[in-house]
Amino acid sequence: MKQKACLFFAIFCLLFCQDIYANDLERLLPEHLVRQLLQNGEITAERFDSASLSMIPRHDRLERLLDSNQRNLNPNVIMEHISLYRKPGGSSSWTLAQRTALYNGIVALSTLSGLEYFSKSRNRMRIFYESSVVIDDPSSRNPRPDPSFQSPPAEFSIFARQRDSTFGDNVYRYTYYSDTSSFIVFAENMTNLNYGPVSVIDRGNLRSFVAVFDTGQYLLIYTASMAKASMLPGMRQRVGESVSNRAIALLSWFNQIAGRSFR
């Protein structure tokens, strides 16, 4: 009898569990995006001549943040990416301990140092963040240890000094928003970004968002980056590629953190 019950449960999961998980995701995304995600694991959209976002999860705070920043910035480079991280060993919602471990991982900005990404143009792995350190403020730039919390605060901001392989040494502000089922990270540049001797993005004109949603079996990860970049010939495409590479590198970093948090 016990074996029959186990067999019935296995068949039930095989037939219906994917639809249950799809329903969890469909609270955040349209059905066609959910089906594509479950099939492929990720979707990317890059646009260098449009300011539209088409894959935003249904979440009031995220939608307000993206809408206000788009209207304020009027970007000419935009990138979106959504992906699924499948939790190991089960399909339950994250525990407070897991949520806190994940949060402490994403505020530990020093761990971005040495982060690599796969460069499509070079067809090889390349270091994106050469260094990354939390600082007290953009003026003095005194280094500070990574913050750590007993439980995620509702809102928190820090500054970081980061050297990347495209724009060199710069300061960014990171703002974190948290609730019981999601995290949102908003980052913007506090210094002008230069490509060699040319200033290509003014202060505050590169804005990146990472949103993480707990959906039971999966974490849904949404990233969006937008920039108002120099219109010099060939420069916008170069900036667009860097924006895309930044998102790819951050996603790789997040997957490493998630792997440790749900171990």
C-alpha cells in the first residue's frame, strides 16, 4: 500500500508539478514568458535604439522604480534579462535563514572582485570587475568592510568603489529593497564613466536593477540596465555591449551566492 502511494505521488508530480510551478511564476509574468523560461531557463533582450522594457515582473515597487527611472533618464541603451535559478533539494519557499544568507551575499560587494564573464566578441572568459570595495562616501572613499545583517532590512544603501574592464575606476551607489518574497537592488554611477579619454556616460546616467523573487521551486531573477550614453559614432554599441556584459557577470555572481545560500 505504501509503495502504491509513493508511485501515485510520483506520477502526480510528473503530470502536474510543472503546472503548479508555472502558476507560481504566472503571478509575476505572462504565460508565454513562463513557458519560454521553463523550456530555456533564460531570456535576454538588448536594444540600443529603444527605451522600452517588455519583461518586467508584476511587482508594484519594481514597476514604479523602473517607470520613474525610465521617464527621468530617457535612456538610449537598454537591456533586460530574466532567468530561473532552480533551488537544490526541494520546492519550498525560502526560510528566513536562506533569505538572510542570500541578502548578506548580495550586499558583500567585495566578492565581485575578480568576477569573470564570457565575452561573445572575444569568445573567451574575461575579468569584468578587477576590484570592488565598499566605501564610506564618494568623496573620501575610505574602505569599509562588507555589511552583514541578522535579517534583511526593508531598505539599505551603500557606496562602492569598483574598477571594471571597460570604464575603469568609479563609484556607485547601491540601494537594496527587501520584503518576505523578494529583493530589489538598484545601482547607479556616482562618477562620470570614461572609455579611454572619452566621457561616455555622465554621473547618474547608468542605472541597473536586479530583482529576485521566491517562487517555491525556483528563484526568478530579473535584471534591467539602462543608460544615456554618448552618441559618438560606434560608442553607443560599445556601451551597450558593456551594459550587457555587466548584467551577465552579475547573474553569474548571483548564482554562486544562491548556490551557497541554499546548500
